[in-house]
Amino acid sequence: MKIRTLVIALALSLVMPNIARADEGMWLLSLIGKNYQDMQRQGFKLTPEDIYNVNNACLKDAIVGLGNAGSPFWHFCTGEIISSKGLVSTNHHCGYGKLQEHSTVEHDYLRDGFWAYSMDQELPNPGLTASILVRMEDVTDQVKKAITDEMNEGDRAEAVKKISEQIAEKAVEGTVYDAKVIPMFNDNQYFLFVHIIYKDVRLVGAPPSSMGKFGGDTDNWSWPRHTCDFSMFRIYTAPDGSPADYSKDNIPLEPKHHLPVSAGEINDGDFAMVMGFPGTTDHFLTSYGLEETMNITNKLRYEIRTVKINILREEMAASQATRIKYASKYASCSNYWKYSYEQNKALKNLNTMGVKKEVEKEYLDWARKQTNPKYVRALDLIQKGYAARAVAEEANMYLVEGLLTGPELLLQAVRIYNTLEAAENPDYAAYRDNILEGMTAKAADFYKDYNMETEMRVMTGLFAHVYKNMNEQYMPEFLVKAGKKKDGDFTKYVAEMFEESIFATEESFMKFMQKPSLKKLAKDPIYKAGKETFEKYQEVNSIVPQEEQENLERGIRDFTDGILQINDGRKLMSPDANSTIRLTYGNVMSYDPRDGVSYHYYTTMKGVIEKEDPDNAEFNVPTRLKELYAKKEFGSYANKRGELPTCFITNNDITGGNSGSPVINGKGVLIGLAFDGNSEAMSGDIDFEENLQRCICLDSRYMLWVIDVYAGAKNLIAEMDIVR
């Protein structure tokens, strides 16, 4: 079993209290009262109860975690309710996949945008969920009663799982809620989260991608920005207000609270807080984990994805149909492709490795004074654990990024085989027809966004890259044989695979499904390649001794425990992000990224026009926007200088999953939507850099202007409480 390492990273301030990091922290809502005085000093005008209150409506009731039905407690983005009729705003890139799913060559919502001018025009999205926190509770004492330090890691994990499920089941008994106990601080604390999860979430509106993704990969993770990064959805419920699957009889949600939307001024230094569902941070990462992140994870992800990115760019530029099919896939691939590069660059520039080693030195000085030897032993276990798995981690990057999730068909073929095998199992005979029907439906959905020529090029390029760079000992056999036979050129080999494979086209696969056969499938060249790759992946994961894996987990937990003790009473600490709702607070703030360069805290539509490049798809500007700009038709959304603001920056601590999070002022009013971080501080998920860290936000005035003036969706404007 492969370890999911949420490991450890500490800034010097955690062990050296004279260094302040006032803006760092992803805070649990139920504990926000501990930060209250600091928030007041920065400009917060409300009370902690206005943020989190179990018995009365509060800000938490307007914050939405967007997820998928299969994993309701993992949120890929955040949204916020901005009307009494369940209207939700989030980022354009959060709604991008749904825009793509609804797009056709005839109705290209990616290119043209989409607006529902009445509720009956809103589009359903099966599988999309919207979660709202009901309450949370510290259940650490209950969980720890079920475990002891003498347990091995397997027994401990099983005991935690059992008691956690019992606590969660009891918490939602007799309700429509869902609950889960989630560990914090690397399994040193545990919190119960109770959510209400809505299952009917409909697409309401979005600007064209030329605005919603303006700047593309070039501007991604950078400032200044001019991206109109928003889309809109609506939550629907059963007539009685309870969660329900899509039905024409469903009604718009009547939320407990919704956010007023600002059309007013934003000034440098203004208070700003972000509430949302950040995905993963590693603020407790040691130097040993950092070495793995930089030299294996980030390095190889960037190198492997570069091959795929370059091919997809060419394919999408050549065909509108291919662009629509691969738009969401490309966006997903490119986001962390650039992130990996920029994070490594920032980590080097900021000497994060040196910071980590200094933290560990200070930690050991403390640990040697403790009576329990586990604290001294922790770093040794961590060092040995990372060393033991280094070879496997490198091999896995090539197997996963290069073969299993780089091309699409290898993993698809393995899934199809496994599903068909289940259908042929006598124990499931009663379900065979349903399983086969499900396979056919899922295949149709897969091939909707598939192009054979594109997949062949991606497969050819990635096969060649993996063969050239991966340790041959861990390669699947088909790649070794074909590479040696073809001298590293896989063009003809891949062409031959596609000529023989039932997976090559939708037609050939659907023909196979008319009379499915495991025997025939087992001989398919694409399936055989996928099977060998997956088996090699399992083999690689088994080479790390179980003892080393368990020792690494134990070392991480004990090290984190030690850091918490060192820091006790010196400075509040927040747990790493894990897709649970958090609040970060700070201020709107300009910054100086390097010598001789100063960045203003906001941008305007003038910058959109200045960046326009008709020859570069990333910087195309819609004709209507240019016409409105030329006439200065900014409605009531211009600032005091007569400019139309587009984006602004704050020093809030955010990460992936915060995309679409509301940026809220000191009075509880929505002033923007968080959508990105800045490249100079891409180390932030590991080590927050308070002088450089910036959260890039869409200004609510730009969003309102697009809805009102650009799109003419007066129906949506009428729903909102707009504060001027």
C-alpha cells in the first residue's frame, strides 16, 4: 500500500517565535475566535459568531464546496451563494468541465459563453454536488481512546477508521446530512464535519473562454492578471428543501444566508478574508520530503507533461472539434504542469531547503531534552522512509504520468476488462445486463471527448519519453521490447496497436460490446499494454518494505506532535489543508517581487486591451468587449477614477480547492473571487512567504459588469443584493 504523505513543513517562526508570520494560516471556523483580536486589528468588523454559528444563520451557510457524487467530501473548487434563490458564483475554470460537456460544434459554450436568461434555460450536471457545512466538532479525545502508542500502524489505522465511522454515523442519525471524521496535524487531532450535500446543481452562466481564461498558460500563476475567471450555477432541492437528484419538479434552494455583492471601492490595505475548501498543503514537510517533492515529483511531472502539452496544443489549434473535446483535459494537465515548474523555481529562490534544515536542527535541540525517545527517533524514521521509497516514487511518476494517465486508452482498457470480468462472474449473474449497459453508457461518454489521431500522437510521444528516461528495470515489458525493436521510435508500433485494438474507435468498441468476450479482450494490444503497466505499478509499490512505510508514517506523526508542543503558547497554528472548510484573513496589498519592480494592487480593463494579440489565442479579446471599452460603457461599476477594475491581490494564504472562494471584506460583503497564486511565492503550499505571497482575485465589479452590461443578464442582477 502506497503512503499518502501529508508531511511536514515548518517555517522558522514555529520554533523561533521572534519571527512573525501574521498572514499565514488556514483556520478552522469553529476555532476562529482565537484569531479575533488579530482580525479586528486588520479591519474585521463582525464577530466570530457571524462567521460560524450552529444555531443561527452565518457566513459559513453561504460557502459551497463543489465536488463529485463519488467523493462528496473532496472538493475540487469552492463557490458562494449570492442570492436568496441559490445562485452560486465560482471560477470559470471550476465550471470549465461542465461548459465543455454541454458544448458542441453548433453550440460552442467554451468559445461563446453561456447565459440562462430564465431558470428553465439552466443546464443540469449529473454527478456535480454542492456541500455546505452544518457543523464541526473536535472529537480527538473520542478517537484517541481507541488507540495506543504500542499499536502498529495498520492496527492503529483500522482502530481510527472504526471509531471514526461510529462517530460519523451517530452524528447524522435521523437526518439528511452526511458526516466524516477527518484527521488534522498528521493524525494528531481529529474533527467531525457534518455537511448537507445537494445533488442538483445547474449551469447558469459563464463568459466566453477568451475572457474566462484570458492569458492562458502564459499568465497562469502570475500577476498582473486580467482574467474574468467566473461562472455561475444554481442549487436546486426537492420541494420540501431537502437534497434530491435532478428533477423538473425541484425548486431553487432557499439558503440560510447569502452574500451581498460589492460594487464599491477596494483600497490598498483593506481587510480581506477568504473562506473555502483548500485541497492540500504540506506546511509540515521536512527537508527529506522537500527533496522528494522538488527532485522527483515536480521535476518529473513537469518534464513528462511537457510532452503531452505540446502535442495537445498542436492538435487543438488544428481543429475546433478537437479543441472542444480536449479543452478540459488540457486545462487540467497544464495547470499543475506550470505549477510544478514555478514551485521548484520559488523553492530554490527562497532557500526553502535551508529553512527546513534549520527547523530540524532546532527541533532536535528540543527533542533531546524530552524523556520520550520517540521525538529524537522521528527524524531518523522520516529520513530512512523517504530514502527507502525514492526509487519507487521515481518509477511511479513515469508509470502514472507517462503511461497510465498520460495517454487515455491504457487505463481505460484495464477498467473495461475489470468491469467485464465482474459481469462474467457467476456471483453477479443477476446484475450482468446492468453492468454491460453501464459499460456501454460510460464508453459513449468517454468517446464523446476522444480523438483517435490525438491519442495516437500522445501515446507515441509519451512512450518514447518514458523509454528514453525511465530505469529499464521498472518498465513494463511491452515498452522495453518495442523500444529496442524500434530503436526508441514508437510511431509504427502505436499505429499497429491501433489497427488491431477494439479500443481504437468508438465504432470498433461498440461492435465488440454487441458480443463481449474476455478471451478476445485479453488479446487486445492496448489492453495488454495497460495490464502490464498496471501490474508493474503494483510491483513497484511492493518494493518498499512495509516496515519502512509504517515507520515513515509514525515519524511524521511524532515530528508534528513535537512541533505542536514546541509552539504551544507562542503562536496559533493551523492544520494543513485537507479539503475541509477554512478561513484565511489578511489585506489587499501591493508588493515588490524583485529589485526595481513594484506591482500595484489592482488591474483594469485597459490592461485587457493592451494585452490583446489577435495572433495568440490566449490573448484574443471579444469584439463586444472592445466596443464597450471604446465607448467607456462601464455602467455603474467603474471606480472613482473612471476605470473598470478587473482583478486585485491580497496576502491571503490559499491553495488548490480555494479556486472560486469568496473574498469577503470586513463587513461580510463579497468583493471578489479568489482564483490563483503568484509565481514568486509558489513555495506557499510548503512554506508561506509573507512578503511575497499573494492571492489573485477577480474583482466583483468586473463580474457584475459582465453579467449586466456585457451579457445583459438582468435577471441575475435582479437576484443579488448589490452594495454600492
